Amino acid sequence: MTLYLDIFDQKFEQAQQRITQLAQRTEQDNVSKALLSHTLDELATALEEVHVLSEELSEQHGHLQTAHGEIMAERQQYFELFDLAPEGYIVTDAQGIIRHVNQTALTLVARRQRSLIGKPLGALIAQVDSQRFYTVLNQLNQGQIFPSLDLCLHSYQRPLIDASFTVAPIKDYRSQLKGFRWLFRDLTQERASAMALQASEAQYRAIVEDQTELICRSLGDARITFVNQAFCNYFNCTPTEVMGTSFLNQVAGVEQAEVMRQLTNLNRDNPIITLEHRVTLPNGEPRWQSWVHRALFDEHGHFFQFQSTGRDITAQKHTDEALRQQENHLRRVTDSLPILLTYVNGKQQVMYANRAHEHWLDLSSTDIVGQYLWQVLGPDTYRQIRFPVEEALSGNYVTFEQEVTWPHQMPFWVSATFVPDRTVSGLVNGFFGLIHDISDRKATEQGKDQLISVVSHELRTPLAAIHGALKLLAHGAVDPLAGEGQKLITVADRNAQHMVQLIDDLLDLQHIHLGKLSITPQDCPAADLIQRAMDMLQGMAQNHNVTLETSPCPMSVWADCDRIVQVLTNLMSNAIKFSPAGGTVVITATKAVNPRLPSTSPHVSFQVSDQGQGMPADTLEQIFAAFHQIDPADPRNRGGSGLGLAICRGIIQQHGGTIAAESVLGNGTVVSFTLPHQGYQQSDT
């Protein structure tokens, strides 16, 4: 169009030039000059109008080109939308012959476009729906409308496709039917999900109907939408009677508002709550129930219902009330006792304390519960009983007597028993503590000890002199007696040594009871202590035909070396005496391993094991009592004063350790004691 207008302009200019030339030729002709001039003016005007018209046509042509480009772009966009539509789109003529098909439809039926264009749409319809399709096609041609049509389609790569069609007629500008648009979507997965949902719902109903718990669902305003048979049986109703009624109707009136308030507080972060409340049965009987309510939300986070499960806890409530009454009765009994009764858990927290604590510690039992032992007793007192506490938490039954100092009180003596609290599997959860004041008894014992001290000192001097004289005679420093006299001197010497040893033991025991036993701690290699004791008792072991054995022990302890050797020789001499000929006594020292003890309190465990006949379990604690001896009629009796083990226990306790015996009749006895690891006590002092 633009080219044609340009040519027209060129011809227009050429015509003007020729007219001008013609005018010049006719200037001399006066008759036609005026007429020609007039004609030329009219022609020029006409040509100017034609020129203006041509410019307007040129502008209109530009507009038409722009509109054509926009139409083509919209057409391209339409085809892109047509191909990229998420649903299948097929265009057919009035006879059902496919003219256009989009990519989604091709993907669903697993075909290529060239294999479908020009083919009847009926070829894609499954045989089961083929006849119905052609019936519908005829009805469409007769003007009937089908807003929704479900048909099954063939697919090469999938089973039959369940499709939902929306059909729209295509008409020309004269309203004549030209074809149809078939818009369809795949319902296969949706219907499979619906069937699965129905099966799940049926299974859910089957499950909840078999439950003994009460199950119901309700809306946000507590209106019930579902109840199981157990719910109906409990409240003596039918599902029809309660459907649409409020769940709160079953809750006791005074508690309805609180239950609803708790339910409305549920959200996606905290969707579950357990509530206990009273209900009233149709016959007026009050009962207790426990309900677990879960708020359910859709994928957008919008609440849509509550799922609730309940059970009757009336019997449990009655049992709890009976237990509370028994607990109150037991507390009244324990509160009336003049001794301390306490329970300490594995973390050394006081979980129970009777009222005697208020008198002893000037603290109420409620203030004590939940605190740690070192907070209740104070650091000084806790340090005094720390090792027995740790021993009890390691699973050992502990009984000890200790002089303690409560905060803001004078020192006094207590007798304590710690009984481990074991589970069925043997795990130690804590221990029960029983502590009573033995200050009066200790005062009596102190008087007795003073008497023993006086008597011991009074006897020691003459006995030492007798021992010296007899020793001179026995070694020939003076004229020896012949025959039986020499034997008497030897016996006198031996008995004198025994009496001196007895007095020394009495003095040691006295010092232990008074807390005045001389202790000078230092770094003591455990192997050296054991070797010193073995060297001292090697002759005794040979006389009894007993072998002494030990094993390497590279650890050290912080203790008085001489006192620990005294303990070891005492324990080893007992083991030798009670071992059979040819037996073995084993002395070891190992690092104690106990996960319940803090890492800040390392210690070393010494063990002396024999192969004797052993002892009954109920006598193991008694052997550490002063003057305790085996029954003289017992063939295992080997004599002795009965002070050795009592002195050993006193020495070990004064070192901050513990001592205990383990034995099984016929399998020997093991006596063990613990001492702080080298450097631990040193850092405290």
C-alpha cells in the first residue's frame, strides 16, 4: 500500500509539471487562457484533495498493519495458552473429526499430533463408552447441551483414563454450527484418592468402633460430628441423638467454661491437650473422665475439627485419693519420729524429708525438698559424709557413725544408715537415709574409753618391764633356766608381747574414737604399701603354707603410709589365718570405676581376698565392731583380741575412705577399702 501511494505522488508531480508546460504554451491565446487557468486551478485543488486523501490512506494503512501485528501476537498467545493449558483441549468439527489438539491432551493419551489430526475423536474413547459418545455427539448436533460428561479414554502408556469433559459448540458469524470444543481433565488419580479415602474412612470407622475408649469428633463450637459405639454405650445414647449437640453437654456444668477455654487455646504448634473433668451420666451418677483432645488443621493451617479420645478414670481417682490418704498417714507417722528420715535421688537432691529436719536444721521440710545435699547441710558437714553418700549411690548398704556439725550448732554424734533404692533391674535410683542422735551414747562410751586409757597406761609400764626381763632370759643375757623353765620363759615372752600389742590396740582404738589418731598424709605408691605389708607377713604366710600374690598397680594414694601398712598387715594376717594350707591370698589396688560418682572425687580401691570358708552375709557388718570375735566353738576361730578390724575401719574413715567385706560361704572373703587418689586430698588441704 505504501509503495502504491509513493508511485501516485510521483505521477501527481509529473501531471503538475505537464499542466504548467501546457499553460506556458497557451499564454498567447487570450481566449482560452482564462478558461485554462480556471481549469488548472480546479484540477490543482482536486489533485491536492487526492494527495491529502492518499496521506490519510497511508496513515490508515499503518494502523491496519499495527492491528494485524497485535492480532497475530494474540493469536500466538492463544495457541501458546492452548498448548500449555493444564487440561486437555480438543477441537473437532460437527462430525467429531479432530482439527486441533493441545499438548496436555497429547501427553494424557500418549499420542503424537499428526496421528490425531483428521481422525475421529471416537477413536480415543474406550469401548465401554463408545456408543454413549456417539449418542452424545448426535445430541450435540441437535442443539442439546452437556455441562459435564464423564468418559473413559485410551492411553498407550497407562490404563484407561477417567476423564471429565466440558463440551462447547463452535459457530460461525451466521450462527451455523461448525464444530465443538472438548475440554477435559484426568480424574483417575482423584477417583483413586477418593476410593482410598472411602476405604480409609471405612477402616477408621471399623477401628474406632472396636475401641473401648470413647471417641468423638467435633467442630470448633464443640458440636459433635461423629461418635463411636463405646461413646454411645457409656452415655446410653444413639449417634443420632448426640449428632449436632455440644460435646460440653456431657461435662459437669461448673467445668464447661474451663474445658472450652482450654480447647480454644490449641494451635498448630500445640495441637494436643489432656483434660480431666467430671461428667454426669444420664442416670445422674457423677464420674471422672480423662480426654485427649487434638486440634486438626488442613494444609493451609486452618482449623477444621477436634479429634477426642476419652476414658473413665473414676476408679483411678478413688485409688489416687486412697494413696494420698495413705501418704498423709505415713507422713504423720514419719513426722512423729525423732530421727531424720530422708530420700535422696541419684543427683543427690533431697526428695523427701520428715518434720524432724525442722528441729535439727531449723529448716522446713518443704524448703529442703528439691535442694542438693550440700545446700541443705552446708559444705563442711557435706564433706564429712560425702564418701558414705557416694558409696550408697554406688549400690552399697552403708552404716556409719560420724561426728558432725550442723550450721550454727555445736558438734554432735550421729549414727547413719543409707539404704540404696534399687529397681528390679538393679539400677540405683537413690537411697533412703536414717540418722539419729547418739551423742548420749557417745558420752557414755567416752567415759568407758577414758577408763580403758587409764588402765592401759597403768598396765603398760610393768608389762614392758616384765617383757624386757623375760627377753633377757630367753636370749641368754643372764643364766638361763634349764628344761621346762626355758619353755616358760618363752611362753611368758610371747604372752607379754601379746599384752603389749593389746594395749597398743586399745590405745589406737581410743585415739580413733576421740578423733586424735595421728595421721600424716603424703604421696604413697600403692605398690610400695602392698610390698611392705607382704615383706612383714612373708614368714607368717610360710608357716601357714599360704602364698601371697599381688599385681602391678601404678597408682598412688594420699594417706599416712604407716597407718595404711598397718591396715594391710591386719587384713592380710586375718586372710592368712583363715586360708587353708596351700591357699592363696591376693592383694590388689585398682582405680574405682563408678559412673554415679563425680569425676572430682577419684579414689583407689584396695582388696584382700582369701580362699577360706567365708562368712554368712548377716555377720559381715559385725566383724568391724570392737571386740567382735568368731564364736570360740567355731573351728574357724583363730584367737585374737577382736580389735584389728575396728582399728582398720577407724583408720580408713579418718582418711575419708570406706571399708567393707564381701563373702559367700565356701567361696572365701574379700575385704576392700577405698582411699583418695594421690593429689585429690592434697588439693583440698
